[in-house]
Amino acid sequence: MHVSDASSRPRASSVVPFGVLLAAVVLVSINLRPGASSPGPVLEEVRDGLGMSAGVAGAMTGLPGLCFGLVGAVAVGFARRVGMTAAVAIGLTAAAAGLLLRVTTDSVPVFLVLTVIALAGMAIGNVIVPAWIKARGHAVVLMTVYGTGLVVGGTIGSLLTAPVTQSTDSWRTGLGMWGVVLLVALPLWIGLALRERRSPVEHAVSGEAPPSGRIVHSRTAVGLTVLFGVQSMHAYVQFGWLPSIFRDAGISASAAGALQALLSAVGIVGALFMPTVIARSKGLHGWIWSYGVTLALGYLGLLVAPATVPWLWALLLGYSGLAFPTAIALITARTRHPSVTAQLSGFVQPVGYALAAIGPFVVGLIHDATGGWSLVIVLLALTSVPLTLAGLRVASPSYVDDEL
């Protein structure tokens, strides 16, 4: 199968200044996570305010992974119909509307429906933005900004929502402010969508028929999907349960929150340099081995001495989490043509987020059944094996395009 080189096509970067592209990526990346990470810290206040049952609240915590998976699976087809820039703009509009409107209702069903709409909009951005970046050049710089923005957005969503809620005595303000922040991104993205509506680049990339080979036949694609999925599962488990593990070990709530923030901060640092490392390295084998080893050691520390040097376990788990920005950057680094990038992103992320949605739920079940964390931690440590094996599969430079 012949796939034309993306570099031979005219790029939008030739008509859109780099500063505008950079601003667009900054604005979209920091807005794709706060809407998903913000309800957790104020879940009790939301339950009290809406009269939401514990079961419904528990189900709501699994909605981000579920929506990111299901909607992400159809995002590429949607983008082929309307164009990639328009798809992102529509997704951001839906996300803003959902986030702003859900804090105005007193109905639990309406709140959940609007939450799903918001998450669906974010899911479109998750899948399409890497391909959008690939089509416009400056991939290393823009993917660095994008990966960092995702981690920063998720972190500030969880860190700032509770303080704002407490200071205003309103969970509606704490959650609603992320819809306001998202509104800032809309004018630029809508303007880009209108400008590129008839652009040859937009139609060449998003309207072009995909390669005839099925993405599942690519070993690189499958390996990247497992790497992304296992790491995403750990991220969601750590976000939802790690503070509880620390608190059950006798660590205070504030200290547990600080340890969670420390873990996230390591991810921010990693997101800043991993795309450059990937672009300049002949292979990532050493990095992949280090992710697997630190993941296992971090959980082993939680098992045998959770309260002794908890900061060390947080640092080790945070370092292993660099597998996330690595996987995100590899979506563009392991493809040549933007249409293949879109295919790969539309395969890796939905499957990965499906695993992420299942992980915290299974952890909760095992914890309730055993009354402790030992079995949970051992099983989480063992997943370092598939993470390492999958990572080694994509560690060497290869292109999905050549495997289709």
C-alpha cells in the first residue's frame, strides 16, 4: 500500500503563524482534563447538593474513561466528515456547554447527561489533536506543549476545584469555572475552523480515505495501545485510590494530597522533555525498562513500608508515569502521514481509556472483598510486566504506515 509522505503536502502552518498554532495547542490541551478531574475532590458536596446516591456517584467517577473510550472510537470518522479543526472546535463547544449547564441544574439525570456531553467533547479532542498537530508540522514542539498541557490541566482540575468550592461555599462555582476557562479557547478554534473550512490541507488530511490496512494488524499500534492502556489504568487508579492507601497507612489527608501532587508534578516535568528525547534517540529501551522497574518498586514500597518514606514511593510511581507522555508523543512519532496518525490515535486512546475505566472499579471491588490493600498492590505491581513488554515493542523506531 502506498502512503504519500505528509511532508509533500502543503501544510496549514504555511498560512497559519506558528504563534497561533502554539496558542491553539496550549488552549486545547489544558482544557481536555479539568472537566474530568474536577468532580472527584468535591464529590461529597455534589452528592449533598443534588441528593445523589452513593451508587450513582460511584458510576459517575467511571464516566471519563467510558466516554473517552466510546466517543473516541468514532471521533476519526466524525473528523473525516467535518474536518479536523472543525471537529475539535465542535468538541470544545460541546464540552463548554456541558460544563456550564450542568452546574445550573438540580436534577441528577440532567447533571449526568450534561457531564456525558462535556466528556464526549473532550474525547474528540483527545483523539484528533495529535493528528491535527501532525498535519501542521512543528510536531516535536507542539506535542511537547500538548502532552504537558494535558498533565497540567488534569492536575489543576483536581488541585483547585476544592479550594474554590470552599472559598465560595459553592460546588457549582468550583465545577463551573472550568467551563468558563474552556470558553477562552473557543474563539481561536472556531476562527481556525472557519478559516480552514475550504483549505486543501484540511480536506487532504481529514477527508482522505484511510489506508486499506486495518490498524489492528500493526504490531506497533497494538504495543502502543497496551502501553497507553496499562499506564492510563495506573493513572486513574492512583488518582482515585492512592490517597486512600496513604491515609489507611496513617498519613494525614493533607499529606496524602501533597504526595498525590508530587506524583503529578513528576509527570509534568516528564511531559516537557519526552517528545524531544523520542525525536533524538535511536531507541527507548532504557527508558521503557526504567518505567517498568520504578512502577514495580513504587508499589512494593507501598506494600512493605507505605508510611516510612512515602515521598519516595510517590516519586517512583510518578517517574513510571512518564510512560503516559511517552505514549502520547509516540502517536505522532511512529506515523508518517496525518491520516495514519488519526487512525492510530483513534485506536490507541479508546482502547486505552476503556482499560482505564475498568481499573479503578476492579481495585474497589478487590479492596472491599479483602478489606485491605495488599492484594491490590501486588496485582498492580505485576502489571509492570505487560507495560514493559508492550513498551519494548514500540521502543525501536518504526512506522505504523509500513505495517499496514
